[in-house]
Amino acid sequence: MQTTDVPPRRAAAASSEAMNPGRLVVALVLFALLLAFLWGGFVFLRDVQRANALPKLATALIAIVWGVAGAAGTFFTMNMVVEQLPGGLRRVLLPFVFVGPAVLILVWFLALPTLRTLWLSFFDAQSRDFVGLSNYVAVFTERTMLTAFRNNILWMIFGTAGCVIAGLLVAVLADRSNFETVAKALVFLPMAISFVGAGVIWRFVYYYAAPGQVQIGLLNALVTTFGGDPQAWTTLVQPWNNFFLILILVWMQTGFAMVIFSAAIKSIPEDIIEAARVDGASEVGIFFRIMLPFIQGTIVTTTTTILIFALKIFDVVIVMTGGQYGTNVIAVEFYRQLFTAGDNGRGAAIAIVLLLAVTPVMVYNLRQLNRQEVF
């Protein structure tokens, strides 16, 4: 009778592929205890908030500890459970341990609310009676919505073009300056300000006081200094008041475009630029014939990113004018219909229209990033 010995490496691999029932039970018990901890923490925080039993700061600290510990424990225990399964099943399930929670969060907080919003858009203001496509018909026929569509197009065209052109010029000029760091820091500084904060700042810039009064608004102070008459730039000067609001977007997002373009320009091989200069090419020719073609993909990606900002613009308009004086945009009209007028159906329809407008731009942007091997 002949016996064959199993090689040590193969035996070790086989033992690692086998399931360990004892460790699996321990892992499942830990996972059950974690779920109990998460549910208990949720109930505790909910009751504390309802009863206002603790200071808000203490509640926030407890919520942070509970959330961070719960997230870390979830990954640890789920990984421990999967590690105790047989090898083939383990290899299949292990990626979902890390990707699964993120997918569940996206489904719960993004996909399901989107489907519910789509469902509500076919009902009346109280979400009781089915009205079909009447909400969408109103969205594309009412005067206020047509004004909002027109203004969003202005934001998309002039806001996006202004940010991209200004950011590109600053990136090129600052790259050849002796004060590159300081110049870029100053241009990028508005990015640290929220859109609401920027709206408050620019309200003081455009502030209007009647003739004869002290003009505390920067723009009207300059106008009156040179003998002009003060203007209510964001209210009376229509339709140009939209462009005064778009200027705020340009002021804020130029720094973003500048940083992206500056990094792309610095990646251009210096040998190519030097060879062009030796051949007698001017700086303008180098810019249009070498730099622009080389960073074309970056320009497209940056443009589509800012285009999404312009489509979803809300904060600046609601702070500066509240959507009045012909400055209404889609997001502000959605806010008015849902939270001011209490029309759930109309508000949901506007939200879906805005989503449909943003989605093609986002898909195109992701494809461009994929071509650049960002993903």
C-alpha cells in the first residue's frame, strides 16, 4: 500500500481555505453586538434630542463618537465574519465589505429619495391626487419658470466662460511672475468663503443708498466719486442685474479653475516650449498652439465642473435678491414652490427637471475623467 504525503505549502493553503466554525460564531456575535450598539445609540440620541436633555455640544460629541466607532466597528466585524468563510466565498464577498456600506448609503440617501421625488411629481400639492404630467406642463409654461430657465442659461454661458477664461489667464500669467505664490493665494482665497458668505460680502459691494446719502456700497462709492449717479445694481438695473450676480460666481470659482490649469500647464514638457521659442514662436503662438492643445482635456473637465455649479446655483441668488427683480433661477423657484408655497408636486417636478439637466453634464464629465485615467 502506497501513501502520498501532502506538501506542507499545499496543506497550509488548504487549512487557510477551510472555514473555522468557532471563529465564525465569535465574529457573528461581535457583529450582532455592534448592531445592538448602533441601534441603542440611535435611540439614545433621538430621545435626547427630543427631550433636549443634554447641551447641543455634548449631543454632537456623543454623535461623533457613536458614528465613528460604529463605522470602524462595522468594517472590522464584517471583515472578521468574511475572513472565516471558505476561500471561494471569501474572495467573492470581501470586496463588498468595503464597497457595500458606501453603496447602501448612496442608495438610501440618493437613489431612494430620487425615486420618491419622481413619484411625488405626478401628484398634486398635498401629494394625494394623481395629476399626471400637469406639474411638468406648468414647469415649462409658467412665466416664472421661463425666466428661471433664461437666467440659468445666462449663468451657464457667461459664468462658466468667465471662470474658465479668468482662471486660465491667471494661471498663465502667474506662472511667469516673481510673485506666483502670493498671486495664486489671493485669487484662490475666495474659494475658502461659502456662497452665502460671498453673497453677504457682495451685498455691501452693490449696496444702494438714495442720492445725497452716504454711499457705503463700494461700487456706488466709486461711481459717485467720479461724478456718476448711484444705481441699485441688483434690483433696478434689469436685465443686467443677472450679470452682477454672475460676477460673484466668477470671483469665487476663478481660483478653482486657476489651480487646475496651473497644474496642467506645469506638466507641459519644458523642452517643447523651449524648442518653439528657438524656432521663433511668439508667446501668444506658444499659448494657442502648444499650451491650449496640451491641456485641452483639463479645460473640458474644468468647464463641465463649473457648468454643474452654474446649473445648481442657489445660495448667491437667494441671499442677494431672493430671486426677485428678474433674477430667479431653477433652484430658487424649487425652494419657493416647495417650502414657501407648500406645493409638493410642483417642487418635486422642478427638482426632477434640474436633475435631468445636470445628469448629462455629469456623465460627460465622468467620461472625460475616465479618458484621463483619473478613475
